[in-house]
Amino acid sequence: MKFEFLRKKYPRFIYQNYSWKISGKNLEIFFDFKISPGIRFRPRVVIKNIDKKQGLKVGERALDNLVFNLGLMEIPSYWKATCSPEIKINCGYLNKEQISWWKDLIIRGMGQFFFENKINFKTPSFLKINAGSKNRVDAIENPVSKNPAAAGFFDILKYVKNREIGVLLPLGGGKDSVVTLELLKRAKKNIRCFSLNPTDSAKKIMKAANCRNPIIAERKIDKKLLELNRRGYLNGHTPFSAYLAFLSVLIAALSNQKYIALSNERSSNEGNVKYLGKIINHQWSKSFEFEQKFRRYSKKYLAPHQKNGAGVEYFSFLRPLYEIQIAKIFSRFAKYFPVFLSCNEAYKTASGTKSPTKKWCGKCSKCLFVFAILYPFVKEKQLLKIFSKNLFEDKSLLPIMQQLTGERGFKPFECVGTRKESSAAFYLSWKKRGEQFSAKLPILLRYFEEKILPKYPNLKENSKKILDAWNKQNNLPKKYESYINQNL
């Protein structure tokens, strides 16, 4: 359906209500959204394996505030179906700063969605957010004395301050969170693993890592959204990592963790393409820019900080590194080779019309990129066992290689590295292949040798610089830097 038609038919998206209850060891959360006229969504989230007593220590009003904000982060996934020109918040209060923050998140975080659906998001009337009066959740702006919600939250923050500092580690099925987990384990940190809708791969990783007592969250999308997708309503990318950020702060409070250690890397800072004068970045909610914005929002409105340092600290452990540096460290953890899975095609269901394959497809940009950054550091036989074939021998992947290295079009809308590090990965792969095998180069490396390498005579030096690089734009606690440096 056309964007203009949907906006005219559905002028208002309403965040009607939210509720929660602690049932046994689970926190059950319910949201109620409406798109007038006639569409209603009731998604829910279940956070499993929490301590009920600990959950109650957070305080009802503070937990209300965290759940309310998680509901705000659910909005983009449902609002995108119609792109209604107004979002109305009926169940809580947002001040002007918060409204501006959320509008910015939607515009920046959904850039790929706007680009792919050819939507002009720059018109003055594109989006208005209205949040009524202070009727349920007060904005936390500091001042325990001024805000009972903050007072409730500080009970738990003081408790965190006075015990051994714990680290909540969001764990997916890919290599990055494995590296974070293993390096923090070697540093003997008190880690609590958390996984949202864990894939088979994530479950196997937790088992291989011997994650004890992990927290599992189940986010249940309203099936009506999938039905609308099948009927031709608007669909596309939303900022998942931003959702993970809000959920992580909620879980850190419930599980009494001081730190939240994400596994977002330096590479995510690079955008993909320019659209309507703005850089569109598939990984914007993994970028350092978002991390900075979220940390400020969290400290002011979610988990306030006191002068004594009590609070929940959100940061990305791998921020100083490029993807290829992470791959080099990951290459030492062979026990995860049979279980990690980063291919997003493996879990796609086409709005519920097909079953996920749950294996590397070997055809997408993510598969080729991961293959290329691992090849310099992993034995070829081991890689072939992971991917079931040598991706460098697949001629159909040549256009993707050209995109990854900046030779064609724009960088694929996937969680892949920068163009420079992709070129470095192919260079190091070409070098290793030439040194170890006398046989003819596979087609992708031969193309690299003939067409790309002559253009960049400094690739050898640049590749070394990338492997030795350290990005100072990060929020790592000082002592955490050594945990990475020891393994570079």
C-alpha cells in the first residue's frame, strides 16, 4: 500500500496502556497499542528466571517507569505499518527533551526503512509526538527527594553499590558476544548471561560457555502485525539494538547488575548510503553515537546516577575494535566454531510464511564478510566445515564482494565491517592463500588480485594499522581496557 494512503487513513498511533506482574520467577509485561481506526496490537514480553524478592526491591513506581519506556521502544515496530503522522502517549508523561529524544531515535534508527520504502521523513509534518499530562509515570530528572520513582530505584542501586559488581551480558548467536563473554570470563568477572528470544545457536553457545542461571526474555510480536505485512502494509528495518538497550537496563535492575556489557564494535559507526541529505546507517543503534545518546537518557530517565557512583552502567565492551580484530580473537575459541551463527537469512520467516533454515546460507553479504574476516586466522578446512563450501569460489558473490569493498553501489544493509576493513580482510585472505597453496586462486581472490589490489598499493600497511587499531571513543571502565589489550 502507498505511504500517503496509509497516513491519511490512519492519522494517529496510540500507546494506550501497559501493565506487568511478577508470576513465580517470571516478570510478565503487556502493552496495548491502537492505530485509529480499527487496528489494535497487544504484544507482550516475558522475562524468565528472575528473583521475585529482588524484583520487588526495585520499587513499583520505578519498575512502572522502566516498563513504560520499554513500551515506547516497542512503538517503531508497530507504527511503521502505517507511519501515522501522530504518535499519542496516553499512559505516561514525556517532557520536551524526551519527546525530542524519541523523535530523533525514530528518524535516525529507521533510516533504512525510510530509504527502502522511499519515504520523505524530512517534511515538517512528518511526525508529531504528543504525551499527555503526568498521570502515571513521572519523568525521572534526578532528585530522589522530588521523585518517588527515583527513590524506589535508588533502593536497588544502593544495593548494587554495596555488593560485588556484576556484569549483565546480552548474548546472541554470533562471534562478537562470544568474544566479550570469554574475555570477561578470563578476567574473572561476575557474569550473568541474558538472551532475548534465544536462537538454537545462542542456546548452544550458552551451554558451551557454561553460562549458569541465564536470564531468558521472550518478546512476543502480535500476530496481527505479521498479517498486515502479508497484506501489503509498510514493513522494514527497525533499530533492534535500541530495543535491546532498554530491555537490558530493565533486566539489570531486576537482576542486580551494575554493568551492562554490549558487544557492539567500532565498525558499526560507518553508514551505508546518503538519502535526502542524511547518512543512513543500518547499524545506527549499535553505533557510538547511539550509545552516547542512550547513556545520557538512561542516567537521567531510567537508572539515575548518584554522586557516589551508584547506577546501571551501559557500554559496549568491544567498541575499541574493528570486526576483523574481533574475528582474530574469536579464532582462538574453536569450541564455538560448530555452534555460532551470524547469518540473518538463517532465521527469516517472511512474515511467518516459511520456516527458518537455521544454517549459514552462503549467499548473503553477512556470510561472505564473516568468511573473509575469519579466513586469515582460521584453517581453511575448519572454515569449510562451518560454511559447507569455500565462499571465495562462488562467482555469484562477486557483486557482494564489490559492495563490501566499496567498488560498487553502497555497503550492504547488514551488520558488516567498514569498506576499508573488508578490503583488508580480502588482502589478508589473498596473502594467506598465496603463501599456503600453490594452486590457482579462487575466483573472488583472483578478481581481488587483478582488479582491486592494483588500486590500493598501501593495503599491506593499512591492513596492519587496522589490526593494531584502538578506538579511543568508547565508554569502557578504565580497568576493562586491559582485558582486551591482553588478547590483541
